[in-house]
Amino acid sequence: MSNALTLGVSHVGLTVSTLSKTVSFFESVGFRKAGGVDDYPSVFLSDGSTLITVWQAKSPEPVEFDRTTNVGLHHLAIKVSSLDALNKAYDIVRGIGGVRIEFGPQPIAGLPLTHFMCCEPCGVRIEFTHHA
């Protein structure tokens, strides 16, 4: 039994350069709008188990995160239900304009996981994983 005071991740918040592009990216893999704040501006997205909040950067020229030099979110990993779902997500994501594919579906050496990595249109690294 754990002595942790926490219960897991409540939600993840991401600041993006173009709110509509990031919202479309997540909607393409099954997330749906669950609210937002127009004045902020932000959109809340959910797939039924994960809540992601995306905010529009106020800077006209936001600086893209570099995972090798910046402190911050390295990537967001999203779990899928099956290898078929992973491959379907990959096919969808690679068809979205502005998405950079880092690598296609492949196993992680020594672990019962298969994954792929991409950057959504605003540059946030997203990993999709299937846990065998």
C-alpha cells in the first residue's frame, strides 16, 4: 500500500502557438471539447479518461520547446487500447498537415510496449503507446 497523497494526473496543460491546429490534432484521434475559457483563450479536451487543456500563447512569435536544452515537458504519452488502435492513430496523425513524425510504430527494447512519437502542428512532442 502506498503512502502517496496523490491520486494520479488530474490534467495536462499545454501552451501552443495556434490553438485551432492543436485542437484539430487531438480531435482527430478521438478527443472531444469539454469546455474552455474564451477570454484566456483555452480549450479543454477529453478522451473520456484524460483531460488536456490547451492555451493560446500570447506571444506573436512563441519559442518552440527543445527537449535537449529546455526544462519542461519532454513529451505527453497517450495510451491506446490495442496495436490496431496504435496503427490507426499513426495513420491518422501522419496525414495531418504540419505534424512531424519522429518515428513510426516500434517496440521499446526490453519492455512490453509499442509506441510512436510525433510533434503535433505546434511542436509539442506526443507519444502514442500500447501496453501489451
